[in-house]
Amino acid sequence: MIDVMVIGAGSAGLVTAKQLAASGKSVALVENDTIGGTCVSYGCVPKKLWHRVSALGGQMDAANDYGWSVSESSFDWEAMQQAIRGYVQKLNARHYQKCMDAGVTVIRGQASFVSPTTICINDTHYTAGHIVVCVGSTAKKEPIPGVDYCDTSYDFFSWSKQPKSVAIWGGGYIAVELASILQACGSRVHIICRQSQVLGGFDADLRAFIMDRYREKGIHIHTNSTIDRVDRIDEDTHRVVMGSQSIRVNRVIQAIGRRPNTDALLCESAGIMRDANGAIIVNDQYATSQPTVSALGDCIGGLQLTPVAIAQARDWFHRVWCKGNFPVDFSMVPTAVFSHPEIGTVGLTEDAAREQYADVSTKTLTFTPLTAVLSAQPEPVFIKVIMSGSDLRVRGLHIVADSASEIIQSLAVAIQKGITKADLDKTMALHPSIMEELVTIY
Ligand SMILES: Cc1cc2nc3c(=O)[nH]c(=O)nc-3n(C[C@H](O)[C@H](O)[C@H](O)COP(=O)(O)OP(=O)(O)OC[C@H]3O[C@@H](n4cnc5c(N)ncnc54)[C@H](O)[C@@H]3O)c2cc1C
């Protein structure tokens, strides 16, 4: 009998399988797609490469304002798509090899539960002492008329041709990231968003600022709108109907949220409870309603991010198998939105801080950084600090700037340690830089 069976070779499953194998357990890892999961194959990795590819277009335009003469440029979408897919395939192979080196048995196929200790893969039953479900999540699709003409973020990463125009339904981070990539590569982009602002859950001032920036760059944002229907005009043209309004585009993407990949698991056969969105219900030790089954990562709901899935896998292994502690602070998760411009954020929004603390103060700065002053279209910076209490402890930091993700990752350490405004004041400024403004706020 196998000691532990791990279902899903993504961010959570790979870490889980390798650390169990390193501790001497016999481990089988089941995967019905690529080794690496969403992050490597259809998420963070190809998305970040596309972010870089698309940023270069704007940088070439800006170079003309700085004495360079950048002649007419052209862009080969298909070549980039192939290059990125090629890199992803190398990563898939590398992850597979690491499993082999660690002594993990990889089984290809779709797993479903037969009982709390037995799963079925390709008509064969496997029994294990413990089963860990790490099946991730997948893009939801609203079943509107014409749903079959709609793609998701998953399909985007295999488009061989750049569409001239795209409608993206959704206002979350995946929607605005894809919108920015496409717009910067030269497509005409519409965002259709149910709310009055994009990026629900982010700080309200940041949301207002970033909407202006997206619109300034030419993205059409239709707020308080929803798609009723998508009609096919010909293979390459679709009509998107939103109430009394309609637009013609080449492609339509639904980016309206994600659903845990748990339907095919047949959880009911094993008495494993799920919530209304299909997320597996777990306790604070990641145990499901069956003591022999644990679940980690996107499939348990909550914050759906790669570092969170990996940290949960480490947390579970240390606490459940080693009876130790894995000291990570799940309440302070830095996140980025890789749009143009880039967003970095950590800690509470102003609204969330006001719900938790009586004495909240904020400082918001918007300015043109020195490096952008000669540009015909200077990209402004946004910095907002949320503080509370008489010691002005920093509760949240929200930035829109070049490399905002890198800035926030570094500052997350200090903010997690509980720095105050006095600590910012005490820190010497580095001049000239964007972030010197943070330590010279008066
Ligand atoms: C477009 C996009 C961009 C993203 N960008 C970022 C980002 O910038 N930063 C960030 O932190 N996160 C990002 N994410 C989120 C991140 O990818 C996920 O949070 C992370 O991959 C979750 O890891 P996981 O192990 O829970 O699931 P996954 O990585 O999805 O792995 C689950 C695996 O299980 C397999 N599987 C499912 N069902 C079965 C079954 N029945 N039998 C066998 N195998 C099965 C799947 O094929 C998959 O390989 C992005 C996601 C998307 C879609």
C-alpha cells in the first residue's frame, strides 16, 4: 500500500509530494495534465512573460522622447507564444525530473474517490494510508447564449494569432492583466465589469487611480455592465451584447472568477464535504470531513495564489507530520497586479482598516517620477499608506509604479514586523528614487 497519494501536481501538490518523499514515505502523485499546474503552465509564469513582452512596446515609444529614434516596430505574436510555450514545457519537464529524483511515483490520469482511502485512476483502484487533494481551480464560464464563442485565460495562452479587438468580461486581476497585455501589444480592448470599478477588494483610491490609467492608455472600460449574449458573425468576428449596447470584436474572454476543480473527484463517494462553490471544507489543520483526507491550495478556497498554496503545503507537512510549527503569517500576503502600470499591495485597504481599528489615518501621494518627466506621456506613481493607533503602525501599503511587485515584496518584511510611521521617518532617504517619498512623508 502507498503511504500517501497526492492528487494534483501543481504548486501545492509538488511541494507536498517531494517533502513527504524526502521524509521517507512512499508517495504517488496523480496528474491529468502538465506537471507544474496552473502557475507554471497557464498562470503566473506565462502571464509574467507576456507582461514583460508587452511592456517593451510602451518602452520603445517612450524611448523616442529620450533622444532615441525607434523606427516603425512590428510584433510577432505567434513567435512569442511559441517561445513562451517552449519555456513552459521545459519547466514541466524539470518538475517531472525533480519528482523522479525525489523518488515520487507519478501516475498520469484523472483521479476520483472510491472511498476515503481509495481512488480510481484510469479504471485502476489505488489504496493509500492518506490522500492529499491539491486539484486547484479552473476558470468559471457564465452559461450565456454564445458561451461556446467565449475563451478563458487558459485559452489565451494558446492563441496563435493576435486579435485586433477583444472583449474581456470581468474586473479581477486576471481580467485587467490580460487587458493590459493585449492593449500594449496593439489590440483594441474592452473590459466589461459588473461593478462601478475594476479590482474589487483592492483599496478604493487605488481602484479609481488605476481605472484612469487604464482608460488613458486606451482600454475601454464598461462599468456596471454585463454580457447578455455573444453572437458569431463569422469565424473571426463576434457581437457582444450588453443590454441595449453592442460591440464587435474578434475574441471574447470570460474572466469572471474561478471554481475549485472538485466536481470530477466524486467527493460524495468518500463523504468529503464541499461548500456551495465546490471548495473542499477543511479545518485549521487542512483536514477534510474524513480523517484520512487532507486538502490544500486553490481547491479549499480562500486566497488563490501560488505562494499561499506552497506555504499551506509546508504548514500542513510541519504541523501534521512533524508535529512542529511552520511560522508563516497568512494575514499579511503581498500581492501584485501585473498590468500596465503595475500594482503592488500588502496589508489592509483603508476600508478594511477602518472596520478593524478606530483610529485610522492615511497618506496618499501621486506624482510624476523624475525618470518620466521628459516623456510625452509620463506615467504617474501612486503611493498610499494606511496607519492606525497613536503610534501610527503601518497596516497597509498600496503602490502603483514600475516594479511595484518588487518594491512591495521587500517592504512586506518590514510591514509584517509591525513598523510604524516613526520607523519610516528614521530611515534615510535614497535620492533620487520613487520610494524615498515613503520615508519623507510629513
Ligand atoms: C491567469 C492566471 C494568472 C495567475 N497569476 C498569478 C500570479 O501572478 N501570482 C500568484 O501567486 N498566483 C497567480 N495565479 C494563481 C496560481 O496559479 C494558483 O493559485 C496556484 O497555481 C494554485 O496552486 P494549486 O496547487 O492549488 O493548484 P494548481 O496549480 O492548479 O494544480 C492543480 C493540479 O491538479 C490537477 N488536477 C485537477 N483535478 C485533477 C484530478 N481529478 N486528477 C488528477 N489531477 C487533477 C490539475 O491538472 C493541476 O495540474 C494565477 C492564476 C491564473 C489562472
